[in-house]
Amino acid sequence: MTEQFDAVVVGAGAAGLFCAGQAGQRGIKVLLLDHSEKIAEKVRIAGGGRCNFTNRELDPRGPQKHFLGKNAHFCRSALARYTPADFIALVQKHGIPFHEKHKGQLFGDRSSEDFIRMLVAECDAGGVVRRQPCTVERIDAAEGGYTLRTSQGIVQASQVVIATGGLSIPKIGATDFGYRIARQFGLRVVETRPALVPLTFDGDAWAPFAQLAGLALPVRIETGEKKQRMAFDEDLLFTHRGLSGPAVLQVSSYWREGQPLRIDLAPGVDVAAALLQAKARSRKLIANELASLVPSRLADAWVQQDPAWQRPVNEASDKSLAQLAERLQRWELVPTGSEGYRKAEVTAGGVDTRDLSSQTMESKQPGLYFIGEVVDVTGWLGGYNFQWAWASGFACAEAL
Ligand code: FDA
């Protein structure tokens, strides 16, 4: 016998679990399916296992600052209706201890498991039926709703919510299912690309910097020109293959192939003036003087780039000191690519918001909803992507 539900939510990640729980508690009969054995794997690994679950700095009046997508305003309504304060209240209701780390980022004190338990408890409170591993083989429009053929039988529902996330980290269950379903029903999909991802460089060109792998330092980083220019003040991390750390992850979401990055490796310092002053009073090597301004490993590697920089500071020309400072503070380099979906925290692009209601997340195909990362809404690093998962899940649950 075919089972009947009011709504089937496909994908038991952040958005799907939250939406299912909220909808269930509103009296709707909900089935939540996931093809993976373990649910919410990304919540589990998020924030280094502590889950950066939201960000206090998200301004509901202007949230588009922290989000990108073809229509930056699309996310506004849902984020205003379900705010970080609302989610914090839920976390407090469940007695989960948390703390603020950096720029409004909230993390659990103990482990991400606290948040998974909370999401499951919310589903249980709403009588949500959960099935996993359960694969959805087909979704067809039927009279009064949809028929889903799953690995655990056929189910019918008047509404279907797609919450299958993006393409990042395929080894823990990411698929293109959501985009395929969107296309099947004639919805547009904005081209996807890895975002919040480390950037890589050509092997030979990177060789002088590969020795710096593991070094982290605060920088100012930017990409893009004029109106498209985006800049971040964050920590940069050198890796064997390129650059990572919050600064690069943030800028990577805006970077396009062929574009340069511009990096100030000593933000807030006038390196040229400091070296000229040093020249007047010191006989130390330039690298040693530089080491008072930036980490010594960086200073040592930096002077290797030009023989004119490998001498005592008092023997260097003013011009070569100015050139060193200019290169350090306006380091321009063109990444060859990124580490891809294997390492990306999120997927930019996705179901085109022109085909979705910003009030309910319902698509132009009546009764078919898309929430969370599968939508063309991508948040900055720092808890913004989870807040989008909660807010879009909530908007959808209210409409089911
Ligand atoms: P999510 O990916 O959470 O869930 C999708 C679910 O759908 C999965 O359970 C998957 O198994 C299932 N699924 C996929 N295909 C399916 C199919 N065909 N059939 C059935 N089920 C299917 N964000 C943040 O705000 N703070 C943070 O600290 C972090 N940290 C972080 C670390 C790392 C390493 C990564 C990779 C990502 C983050 N993120 C983050 C991003 C955040 O995890 C992400 O944006 C949300 O989990 C998105 O929530 P969704 O529910 O949309 O997708």
C-alpha cells in the first residue's frame, strides 16, 4: 500500500532536519529521508567539530552583505523572519552551552553532536517519520501532489521539500540530486562552483612559498575590480599547494578564474617607512629587520625573491627597500584554480531564485520547495550558511 504524507523532506542535513521538525510541530505529517546512513554529517564536522551554528553580526535589515547569489536580496525576507536570536533561543531552550569566537561567530562549547541531538529532538517533538539510508529513485508529479519511488517503497505527498545541499565533500554524501530535480521540473539552475575553498597555484611559481606551509598570519586580501571588488581582513594560511585560511576562503567565493588576488601581508604597517628608518640606524640583514614586522619565516622566504634584499639594510638602496615593501603589501598573484568540491565548505550557485518564492521557498512547480544550500544563496564563512539553512527551512515549514 502506498503511504501518504502531507510533506516529504528529502535530505536530513541542517535545513531538512530543521524544516521537518518545525513543520511536524505545526501538525503536518512529515517524512524525512536521507540516502546516507548517518544524518547531518556536515553539522557534525562543522566548525572543527564544534559547529559555528550562527552569527550574531547578521543584520536582518541588510543581510545581503553576508550572502552572495544572482539575486542578493532573495534571502532577506526569510532571514528577517527567522533570525540568529531565534535560533539562539532554541539552542538555549535545549540547554546547549555556546560561546562567541570571532566577529559574531557562535560555536558550541562541547561538540556538534549537541546540535544534531537538538535537531532530532525537534523532529521527534513533531512526530516526523525518519528513514535512512533511503534513496529516492524518482519523483513524479501526481494528482494532488507527488509520488516518490524510494528504496523503501512508494510514498505519496502533497508537497515535497528538496534539502539535499550542495556538491561539496562528496565522500560524506553530497550529490547533484537537488539540481537534477529542479531541471526535471523545468526550473533554472545557476552554474555551480566550489566556494569557501582553498586556492592553488602553479607548482613552479609556488615553489618559493611552499616552504611556508603551515604559516598563518593576519592579512588584508582583495579580489575583483571597482564595484565587484571584495576585501577581507582575516588570517591567511600558507599550504603546500597554495593559500587557505579564513581570508582566502572568504575571498574565494568572489574570485573568478584568471583574476588576481591582492594581498597586504603586513596590514596597518608602513613597511617602506619602517625599513627606511631601519636603514638609518641598523646594520642588520634586511630579513632580520623585516622579521620585526612580519613572522620571521615569511621574512626569510620573502628576501629570497631578490638578491638586492639579501644584504644588510644600511647597504640597500632606498628603491630596493621600497620595492620590497610594495611587493609585500601589494602582493599580486593569480591562482590557477581551487581545491575543488573535495575541500570546499559550500557550493555557490544552485537553484535559481527567480524560480522560487522568497516568502515560502516554493518553486514555480506548485508544491515543490527548495531550502538550504541547494538554492543559489551562499553565505560568508562564520555561521551564515547554517543561518540560511535554518531561516529557509523555517520559511518553508510555515508554508507547508
Ligand atoms: P546538508 O549538506 O547539510 O544536508 C544535505 C543532506 O542531503 C545530507 O544529509 C545528504 O546526505 C542528503 N542528500 C544528498 N543527496 C541526497 C539524495 N540524492 N537523496 C537523499 N538524501 C540526499 N556552515 C556554517 O554556517 N558554519 C560552519 O561551521 C560550517 N562548517 C562547515 C565545515 C565543512 C567542512 C563543510 C563542508 C561545510 C561547513 N559549513 C558550515 C557549511 C554548512 O555545513 C552547509 O552550508 C549546510 O550544512 C547546508 O545545509 P543543507 O541542509 O542545505 O545541506
